[in-house]
Amino acid sequence: MEKILKNILVIFIIILLFWVFFNSIGEYIVDSEKNNNENIEKNENKKIEVKFYSSIDGDTAKFILDEEIIKVRFLGVDTPETPESPRGEGAFWKEASEFTKEKLENAKKIEIEYDENAAKKDKYDRFLAWVWVDNSLLQEELVYNGFAKTYMLQDDYKYSENLRDAQNNAKNKKLKIWSEKVEK
């Protein structure tokens, strides 16, 4: 009888050790997956600080990132074309370009943010990004003030709703490119 009790005790201890071991591994795996998901979310939503280099037009600028000059096309918006454009000069192109240049030149902090649902670069090798100027989304300001319209804006882009609301405001107020003076 004593031998049977010893065997039962040994089996019980082995089962207990397995239980502790597998519980520890399970908690480690859950914690590891949680940390990986948090890191992915941080990188997807990460704003990257850049320095202003030059303004090209109302929706494109050059910035310094890690000591390299990069060209960024502002995601989700289109400002009127400059006189040099093959598509021809658009009304309010100069005002849109000046608005962007002034915002970027006077900024205390500029950040770019990639959208997980957009390509990182366009066919012209320009980075496609959201541009934040002193914690304000530049694209939204351009659209809200009637200097830009939404452009190639996908429903799953991070700030699509913001831009649509801003465009509705500009249209309703008939601001700049939405004014009656501008041919549609």
C-alpha cells in the first residue's frame, strides 16, 4: 500500500510540475504576443519628426529626415497646379503654395506620419504621408481653408473623415477653389 501511495505522490508531483511549466509558458506567450502587437501599433501610428527644407507647391515639400533630404507628397489632398504643370495653372495655386510654405517655415515642430493603408511612395518616388505642423494636420487645414480638395482619398485612410468634413465646410462656405469665380 505504501508503494502505491508513493507512486501516486510521484505522479501527482509530475503532473503539478507540468501544470506549472505549461502555465508559465502560456503566460509568456500571451505577454510576448501582447508586446509584439503593441510595438506594431506604435510603429503604425508613429509620427516621425522632420525638419523643413523647402516647399515645392501646395501639396509637396522637401524635409530633412536622418540627415537626408526627402520629397513628400501630402497624402489625401490635391492643391491647384502651378504654371509649370503640364495640366495647366489652377486658380489659387499661388495662395495654396504660400499657405503651405508659411506654415512649414514658421513651424516649431513638423512630423510626418505614414498611413498603414496607403503606399509609402508614389510612382514619382515621393513619400506619401500625413504632415503634422505643430500638432495640426496640414492636409486638413489646406482643405478646410479652400486651398485643396480631397484626392485619391480611400475610406480606410486614417484621416479620411477629417478631410471629408473639412471639404464639406469649404464647399458650403464657397471658399477659394470652391468659390463661384472658379470654373468647376
